Amino acid sequence: MLKNYFKTAIRNLLKEKASSLINIAGLSLGITSCLILFLILKDGASYDKYHTHYERIFRVVSKSKDNGRDTFTQGIPPALPEAFKNDFREAEEVVFTSYRRNSIIAIEQTDGTFKKFEEPTGLVITTPAFFKIFDRNMIIGDALKRLDDPNEAIISRKWALRYFGKVDAVGELVRYEDNDYRITAVMDDYPSTTDLPFDLMLSYSTVKKAFDEKGWGNVSDADNCYFLLREGESIDNMRSHVASFRKKYLGDDDNAAEKTYILQPLKDVHTDTRFGNYNKKMPPEAKITLTVIGVFLLIMACINFINLTTAEAMKRTKEVGVRKVLGSSQLQLIIKFVGETFIITFIAMLISLCITELALRSVNSFLDISLSLDLNDSRLWLFLIVLMVLVSILSGLYPAIVTARFKPVQVLKGQLRITGHSRFSLRRGMVATQFFISQLFIIGAIVLVRQMDFMEEQYLGFRQDAIISVPIPVREGLSPVSRMRALKNEILRLEGVEEASLNSSPPSSAGVMSTGFKLLEKNEELSTQVKLVDGDYISLFDIELLSGEPLSDLDTMTGFVVNEKLVKTAGYESNEAIIGKMIDFWGKQIPVKGVVKDYNTRSLTKPMEPVIMVNDKKSYTNLSIRLKPVNMQGSILAIQKLWEAAYPEHMFKYDFLDQQISHLYRGERKMSTLITTFAFIAVFIGCLGLFGLVSFMANQRSKEIGIRKVLGASVNNIIVLFSGEFAKLITIGFVLAVPISVFFLDKILQEFAYRIHLGPLIFLASLAITFFIAMATVGLRAFKAASINPVNSLRSE
């Protein structure tokens, strides 16, 4: 019997090629989308779980109050790890990690020259305790006996091959920031699912003195502290003593009292969006969104299958009648038709695996992740089996029950009619559901695209075109003449350069410097962002000066220029009122000289913040250069020549400021593109579902269409007849989609400090798009039905 069922199933698939292809295409798209989303979620949930002590590893992070607002950072003072180890016996091991992005590594060649490598990521300064806490396989050498002494390094297999052309790089030298490090061990490459992506580990003892000088007052996001909880100890007990630890080392003044240290489990490092890490984030909201998208696409694919299968059921009525006359029961017929669905699902699953394998190349590149179809992964097989069974039941059970209930007498006499007395039959309800889901995707895509356009079109309060940022690789002291000033002056002499400015960062950047200060007149502690700049900064970026005077082009702090937000935060009613007021800043008392118009220092997802601009030559790390619009590449080459003459031991690089700012929104832009892509998939699957229902209606009402044509109805009349059915379903889907999309999109937009408003045009655009696509799909199938010669449809009468 099963053999017979299999043969007839294959024969039917080959006979009804069009419907089979549509069914397989719809299911393949739905399953592929679910499979890719499953791989993304599985990848995000796997971070750092391979560590033996995963459950006992924690990170020290902090929460504080800045101008009355909660702020969070993973950065800690460099002095904290040693103090934490001494004060908490519950901590078996404590490790300090200082991650360095955009580093220049130099390798000496046989001719005495240095080959330079620019490394955006991968370099960390740490101690041997790292290997007592985290798992990292050693290929050559013993990590526990390395990194204790100054100038020691451990390198990954990948970087050893790239730098030295061999795995055994023990004994080789690497140069970083004017220090030579000897490689003492080689480790395996880190897995893709880790928030500790280290390829080169340098001994902390080499630079410990410099870190010690920072004490407790300097905090960088790159400096982190991890610890291993001793077995049998309670993390809650440690948390109860954190407040006294903070008070012991930070004091008990108002500013320090608002700071709280938090002991964060390793399992939360990859998902807690309040704190950064050394890698990408997978927040819980993203997991929920991706899961909902996958479920919706799968539901649409199943609805599409049900509609088309039901539409084709009329062609198999005689087969059902004959089987029932020959003794087949309803259960046997249900098993037969569900089995056919299983075969189609199995074929769609195989196609989906192939599509997924091809699509992962683009997905990995786009999302900057490393997904793969690991057929040895039991979780993947479990997901595929559950998905295949679920899709087979959801897609095949209803059509199987409907078909198995055909009465053999009516079937063999040609009297069978599939009717739905309710205006909102199950099939129409399913199509309305498709319209509902499709419009959710379309509205979401429109809103996210418009939000991205809105942010990119906003004026940030400063000029950003034709400006490049060039790093200053060596910080200098307070000598009257320096390489950086000499370089700036030489660059200003170039014909293609308009202006240049030495600074710590451009007006808007991914990394910002924040600090506390005291306004002496009010004896009040406040927080602010700091821009360390020279006297040409305000002019170069066309930042509007509202009151007072700009900074002088000096090397030391002699006055502040602040923004409007700081004036308001300090409680002054006018910009002029703060001019001349003294600020206690980094142990110095300096007056406010000027006030500039507010400008955005970070992406527009963040609100405007107070800003202080002040001279501080020893902290300049960037040279901003405004170019003339003619022959910009020639000007950059001339700048490179001068820069390399000033810093021959380093590698020249530059970025256009507008590109740097655009890079701030790469995460939001990727999410927008992702939602838009899934919206296209949802609409395509929905079109297949529409085609299925119109086919059903055309088969069911073929004689009605023939009679209408005989009585004088035109092709257009028939198309309008069919379209009217779907206009109601589109409207129902739209009415359901609008309030739900408003609820969720409003929450999403709350994450943006500057955002669009959800006006009626957005929803009307979604409705218009859905109507156009739906009517085009319905019109195509209705035209085919209306064009059939009525003689053929009425012949059996």
C-alpha cells in the first residue's frame, strides 16, 4: 500500500508540474528563511559556552549617574583587578585585558626594514591568568608559563602563518608601540563564537607602569576585568561586599557614591546591550524579532501550500471516489495525502539546504558572522526533522481531510461541489492572514528605510564633506616644537589643503571621552564629553560660535569652549551667563571663554550631550584636514608623503569623515536591509498563496464564469468579480496590521533620539503597495480564467 501511495504521489507531482513547482518554491523559500534565522540564533546563543568554567566566569562592569542619567560601561580603572584579587577571596583568578583596535604591528625583515600590518582587531594586553580562566588550546608552548615576564607574546596560528609563513613562530619578534615582544607560544585560532577574539596576546608586565600611573581615575572601554568564582563560593555574597569595595578605593564623595560595580556573568556578556564587549552583540530583542520573522514566513509558506493544494483538489475527485469504492478509509486517504505533502516538503528541504549553503556566503559577509551548515551538529538535525514534520502536518493535514471527505457517489456522478457558506471561510481567513503578515513586513521595511534616510539627511551641526581624518600615532609632551605641529604646518602649505586641525577626535565619532567636572560658582559635580582640540578645530568644522571667543591655538589649557547643552545642564538661562565662569577640570581651574551651537557627537540614536572643548597637546591623536574639491587624491598622496617622513616607523591611513559617520549606522542599516529582504520574500510567498486561492475560485466557479460570459459579461467584468473578493481580504489584513505595527514600531523608534513620526502616509503606502501586487497577481490568474471559451466550461451541462 505504501509503495502504491509513493508511486501515485510521484506520478501526481510530475503530472501537475505547475502546482508542484509553486508548492516546492513557496516551501523552499519559507524553510530557507527559517533555516538561516535558526543558524543566526544558534550562533548568537553559542558564544563562549565552550569554556570549561563557563558558569563560574564573571566580568566586573559599572553603573554610574551622569547629569542624573544612568550610564553603563564595561571599562574599569587599570588599578581595579589587583585590588579586586586582594579583597575578594571568592575570586580564584582575576585577569585584566586591554584590547587594542586599529593597531600597527611591525615585523623586521632580513634586510633590516620593517613590514607593517594594520590590524583592526585581535591584539590584547593581558596576564597568564587569562589561561586559567578561559580555554585556549596551545599548539606550541605552555601558556601558563608565559606572559609573566616583560616583552613576551603569544600568537595565533593564523597570524603566525601571515607574519612568518610558519606555525612554529616561537622566538620571533613583533614590534608594537616601540616595544619588541618575543613570541613564546603559539595558540590555536579563536572560535567564531567568542567575545574574546584575540590573535596576539602581549604581556601586561611590559606596560604595567604606564597603566599604574592611571590609577583609579582613568577608565577606558577597552580595559576589562574578568574573574573566576571559586568553587563552592556564592556570587551573591561577593555582590553584598561590592559597595564597601567601591567606597574603600573611590572614596565617599557625591560623585563616587553614584558609581556602582556590577558582577556580570559571562553568559550575559554577549546579550546585555547596556555594556559593550570586544565583539558583536545579539540582544534579546533581536532574537525575538528574528524568531517572529521565521515563524511568520513559515506560516505564509504553509498557507500558500494549503491554498494551492485545495485549489487542485477538484482535479483528483475521481481518484478519491474510486479509492473509496475499492475500500479505502478516510484515515488511509489522509495518510496518503499527508504523505504526498511530506514528499514535497522533503524535496523543498533538500532544495533549501542547497540554497542556504549558497546564501550563507552573502549572509556571512553582510552580517560579518561565520555561519555554516554543520551536518554533524545534532541540534541542526533535530531542527530540520521537527521543521519537516511540522510543515508537513501544517501544510498537508487540512487539504488531506477535505479531500478524504469527498463522497464517492457525488464524485463519480460529477455532482461534487466544494462550498463555503461563511463569507470568511477558512481559505479566505488564511489569505487575510497572509495579507496581514505581508503588510507588517512592508510597513516595517518602509519605516526603517525612512528612519535611515532621515538620520543620514540630518545636519549634525558641523561640516563633514571633503574632510579626512589621519591618525597621529605618537603622543608627545609639552615641548614648544613637535613633530605633529611641524607636520600640520607643512600640510597647510600644500595647494590642495584648506585647513587642518590637531585633535583627539572629530566632532562625531564612535568613541567618545567623558569626564566629571565641577562648576565652582555652583559647587556642583557634572559630567561632560571632552574634545581635546587646537585653535583651528571650530573653524575647520564650521561649528557655529554663539557667544564669547574661540580657543586660542595653544598647547596647554587656558580656557574652555562649551556647547549649549552644557550651559542648560549647568542651569544658566543664557549663553552669555556662563562666559568667564571657572570650572575645576582635571585638577585645574580654567574659565569658560565661548559657547558653540550644539552638535551631535555620536550617532543620532543618542541624545545631545554636554561638550567641553579645550587645548591639550599631549592628548592629540588625530589630524583633521579639509581638502579643496579639486584633485583630492593628489592632495592625499602629497599628505601621505609628508606624514610618512614624520612617522617612518608607522603606517599611513586615512578616512573621510562622512564615511566614518555613515559607518556609525551600519548596524541599523543592516537591520533595515534584513527586514526589507524578508518583506520581499513574504510578498513573493503571499503572491503564490493568492495564485492558489484564485486558482481554487476559478476551478470552483468555472461554470458560473461560462454562464456570465454567455450572458454578456466581459473579461474585465470577470476580473473585477475576482478582485472584489481580495479587496476585502486586503482591507482586513491592513486593519489588523496597522495597530500591531504601530505598537512595535513605536518601541523600536524609541531607541532613536532623533526619529520620524508614524504618519498616515506610511500606512497608506503599505496599503497601496499591497493592493498593487495583489491585484496584479489576481488579475493575471483571473484573466486566464475569464479568457476560457465558455463552451468548454459548460459542455458537461
